[in-house]
Amino acid sequence: MADEKLKKQKFGYVPTVTLIVGPDKVPFIVHKTQLCEASSFFKAAFHTTFYKEGSENKMQLAEDKASTVDLFVQWLYKKECELSISHPRNQSSTTRFYMKVVKLLIFADKYDVPSFKEYMLQMFLDHCHDADIPWLPKLYVIEFVYDNTCPGSGLRRLLIDTYTAYSDEEWYQSRRVRQKLCERPVIAVDLLTAATRAWDEEEFVEIFKRRTPKHYLGMTPEAAGMDEDSESGVDGESSEDGDERGSEAQEQSG
């Protein structure tokens, strides 16, 4: 009986911190040790009384969404997220999934949670290689990534590689896509550069399929001042920008 009482008492003293999320100030109470082991950002903030967060064991995440933090906390305790495409053949459902994944990847990058980032990268790769999911991320998903990451970001490269591997000439020739790429020249240049390197399309698809999350964890080799790795050889709602996997997928959906 005394041992049981002691166990309960010890558990009661396990330190927790509160993440106060978004404009609605939604509180998430998590165990301090688990959070700080996963993230060097949170470790630096909560393991010192020099910062307000460390003395109060609270942190405001005003720019983040509760739905994003909820999935992160789910992963923190279970090492998995309940995140999937409800209707894989539906473009809107697929796009919502990819948008959630890139938001979680940006969150993981922002707060330096490498294990979570690697987990989400693997989820993205598994889905984009799945032939039963014909839709690629829509262009506004790429725009969101470019608006929320730095040049040389591994996440930017992931999106560019996805389109280099799985889009076709019809996609580039569509009026909506050409208009959007004129508005976003940085994306256009990155797509053109990647397409130029991928001389052999079939070979690049196989290279892309062999890539692991570690390939996209950090900055690109170019941004880091390194040579491109030898692995690569040379190393809106309208469906017009639409981002289906080539003409074969279009025939399947027709």
C-alpha cells in the first residue's frame, strides 16, 4: 500500500508544460521530458529560467493552429498520426491531406523536431508513390511551401522532385499552370532546373522512389555549398492546374 502511494506521488510530480496555441489560446499540456527530448527548440526554452517560458512552463504558439499541434502531440506520445486520405480518388480529399502534411513538416522544421519531420516525410513519400492515388499536390500546396520556407529547403526540393517525377507535358502546357508559373518565377525556375537535370524521366522516377526522408531533412546540397549527389545522375480549385499523374491517370479517371 505504501509503495502504491509512493508511485502515485512520484507520478504526480512529473513536470509538464503548457503550449497555448493560436488566437483562441487552446492549451495543450504535455510532459516536459518528452517534448524536450524531441525538440532542441523546446529544450532550450524550457530548460532555463532565463526565459519566461522556462520559469512559467508555458509557451505561446500564437501563429500555429490547434489542429496542427494536436497531431504533433498525438505523434509525441504514440509515434504515429491518425492522418490519411479519406477518398484517394478524390482530388479535394488528396489535396487536403497533402496540405496537412506540409503544415506538419513546416511545424517540425520551425521547432526543430527531426524525428517528427522524418516521420512526416516518409508519409508524404509513401502517398506520392502510391499508384492508387492519382492526384499530385495542387500548385497552391507548393506555393504555401515556398511562402513558408527558405531557399534551399529540403521540403521545397521534395515538392519539386514530386512534380519532376510524376507530372507530364500536358500539365506544363495547361493555361492555368503557365499563368501561375509566370506569377511565381522562383517555382518555375526550380521546376525547370530539376527537369533539366532529369534527362531520363523513367530513370529519375526510379531514383526518386529510392530516396528516403533523410534526403529531404536538411538544406539542398546546392544551398549548403556542396555538389549535387551522384544519386540523381546529373542530378485553386480548378483541376486544370491539377496535378494528376500524367496522361495514364487522366485516362483512368476519364
